[in-house]
Amino acid sequence: MCRILGVSRAQYYRYRSPKPSKRRAEDTDLKQRILRIFAEFKQRYSVMEIHHELNLELQPLQLRCSPRRISRLMKELGIHSVTVNKWKAASASKTKVEQRPNLLKQDFST
């Protein structure tokens, strides 16, 4: 059958029982680390913060990981940082404030 298909036996058996590639094995390890860091910091860390923490963790192993790879893995995991808009005071209205009558008859002069 291999002769008919024009493939070697090794390729055929490699196709039948594929082993995960080195990159895929690294990705599964990184996904576990990303999920742990993400949970540890209460889902507030974005890609850059996770990148920093992960590289600190991988430094003794003499490994590094790029922010793009972390972004891709986070997208595959379906996680993203929780962002909360900062509170800001309402801006002054653009219409002119009308003068109100002084009902209490208070003296505001200096």
C-alpha cells in the first residue's frame, strides 16, 4: 500500500499515531502556567503583565516567551483581563448656567 501511495513506511506509521510536536507540548505547559498566573492575580493581568511574570518564572529554565505567543494562547483559552473604567467627574455642561433667584436672601458679597 505504501508503494502505491508513494510514501515510506515510517511516514505512514507516523501519520497513524501522531505524537504532539515540541511546540505543541510547550504550548500546553505555557497554557497551564498562564491560567495559574491569571487566576493568582484575580483575572486582572493583561498580556504584558502575564508576559513579565511568566518570563520571571521561566528565567531559571533559560526559556523565554513572546507577548504575541501569550496573546495567542490566551485567545485559545478564551481568557482576557477584566478592565474597569476609571471614575471621572461629569464634565461641566456646555450651556450657560442661568442665574437663580436668592430665595433665602443670603448676602454673598465679599
